[in-house]
Amino acid sequence: MEKKFVYADNAATTKVSKEVLDAMLPYFTEHYGNASSIYEMGRYAQKCIEQARETIANCIGCKPTELFFTSCGSESDNWAIKSTCERLALRGKKHIVTSVFEHHAVLHTCQALEKQGFEVTYVPIDEFGYVNPQDVADAIREDTAIVSIMFANNEIGTIQPIEEIAKICKEKKVLFHTDAVQAIGHVDINVKDLGIDMLSISGHKIHAQKGIGALYVKSGVPLLNFIHGGAQERNKRAGTENVPAIMGFAKAMEVACTNISERMSKITAKRNRLIDGLLTIPKSRLNGGRDNRLAGNCNVSIEGIEGESLLLMLDHYGICASSGSACTSGSLDPSHVLLALGLKHEVAHGSLRLSIDDSTSDDDIDYILEVVPKVVKRLREMSPVWEDMVKADPSLKY
Ligand SMILES: *Cc1c(COP(=O)(O)O)cnc(C)c1O
């Protein structure tokens, strides 16, 4: 077998595309003016930023004035939640509704607010990885300041019933924020049609560079200043604008939000072949439902092995993937997302996330399907857990 390089971790980050890089380059060495400067080069930078803002606003169906550039998706999440909570706490609203399987940018923000006296209700997910809108409705109280439910989950790719949740929030007159970092460019998103009040996006998950994001805030929703200083971003977020990153982000959004359904159906076909191939491994399961799932997301648990060991072996074969265990972050606990699905610790530990994109070829899928079962077999041969499983059920052979 010939060794290949297969990047299958697009949910972690993506490669900057050629067209994005080309869109950025002139802003490093040619049009490098400070957008706040009075002379022509500064005014030009300002004009370009506003064009980029308009491009991105068009992609999500909002007005340019409703869009604020940030440094990343995490900042957008922090800003939306902290600003709303700080503001509404003054009116006695000190309750947050979110879900158990949010990205840490939302979860840890909520936990920080809990330390400041906020109460948080974490709505559950079902065994397939979906939030039930009724649970959100039931969780909302008189003193709820904000509801924050992610558009699509980063680990298991499940796409949430955002329109229904937004409708409930509107009826109950509570602001609704959604972390759409994984969903953008993979799902058609129009914030007006969906009734979303605040939405977070990030560049590096859609082939722009790391370190650029945006927050949409519906006009009329007050937003507190996040970074104090200069007058950038309509006085809400100080700091000299990262013009090349903004230009690249706009290009990436333009590309990612074009022909979504056509592109996604191609990726889905490859993804399904990947899932079906991996599920031929005995004692494996798909995490998260297959319908309403991000096209490129495959997340399986394989019993009797350790996710980290699997990743190291895959790396040896040139495959970049990710696991549901969080050992790298200094914690031995398996992913909160997989546990929220109801997986046992030992099953969650043997998880593998492969996230493919437009550039993943059929050969890449074949290669993954050749390597993973082979590696799993090797790891199981060394695994005392698997030995016990075979003792308990001698029909298990792998
Ligand atoms: C990657 C990610 C983030 C964080 O975005 P950064 O730009 O890396 O800060 C937030 N939420 C979700 C769902 C993500 O996948």
C-alpha cells in the first residue's frame, strides 16, 4: 500500500484556499494603509473593509451594519453572550439557556457567568444528537436573558432545528444566539428567514485564515462594547482592522456560500461511503444521526481501542483525523458531546472524527477505508479491553 497524505480534519481547521490567499496578498504590501487614516490609502482600506462586510452580510441575509468583525468564532460567542447577560442582568435577567453539547467557547463562557451569579439551564440532546425545541421552550423563564444553541455540532455534525428554536424565543421574547461556526458554508443560512438575533461565524473553518471571525447582531439589539479603545467596528470593538484577514474572509464566505446544496450532495455521498465502510468494523457505531448532519462529518466509536492511539497510528499512515477524547487538553475525560449522547466512557474513548470537504477524493476515502480497519485490528490485538470483550463473547472475531 502506497502511503498517502489525507487531511480529514476540516472541522478543526481548513487550508487557506488559493483564491482566498490571492484576495489577501495585495493588502499586506500594497494596500497596507490603516483604515482610520485620512489619506487615500487609508480611505481605500476602509472602503475595502466595507465591501467585504457587504459581501458577508449578503451571504447570511443581513445588513452590513448588523455585522461586526472579530478575531475568531470564540470571540464572537463570548461577545454575544457576555454583552447580553451583562446588559440584561441590570433588569434582573440572570438566567441563560444553552445546551449540554455546545462548543467550549459557549460552555465556558456560561460557566464563567455562573461564577458571577447567573443561572444556566443546559438542555439535553437526544441519543442522535439533536436538541428538542420543546426542551428549550420549557427551560425559558421570566428572567432568561439569552438562549444560545449551536447551529451544527463540531464533533458529531448534527444540525439543530434552529428555525423552530428561534420561533420559540421570539414568542417568549428572549434573544436567540447561535454558534454557526461549523454550519456556515455547509448549510444555507439566512438570519432573517430563520429569525436569528445573533450569530457567530469564523474564517478558518471555511478556508480563510485563522484569527478572523464575525458576529451578526440584529439591528435594534443593543450590543455592549467588547474591546475599549479606538472607534473601529462602529465603536463596539477597538483595534486596527486586520484588512488582509477581512478580505480573505469575504472571499471565503463568497465561495463557501455558493452552490451549497450541489457541493454538499457530492460530499455527502463520499461521507456516506466512509461511514458505511467504517461500520463494517465489528462493535462500531455512528455517533449522531445521519439525517440533518453536516455533509463532511463522520464520527464513529470503535470499541476496544483508544482514540489517541488510533490517531497516532493514522498519523503514521499520513491521515489527519481527530478523536472524541480530550487527552491533549490535559483532561482524561472523554468528550462532553459523546457523553451527552449517552455513550459509556470506554466507548466514547474509542472515537474517531473524520471531517472531509470538497477536496477529498474517492481515492482518499478508499485509502482511509483501507487503513482504519487494519489499524483497529492491530490495536485490538494489543488491547486488554478487547481481550475481555472476546472472552465475554467468543463470537467476536476481528
Ligand atoms: C471552531 C469552533 C469555534 C471556535 O472558533 P475559533 O475561530 O477557532 O475561535 C466555535 N464554535 C464551533 C462550533 C467551532 O467549531
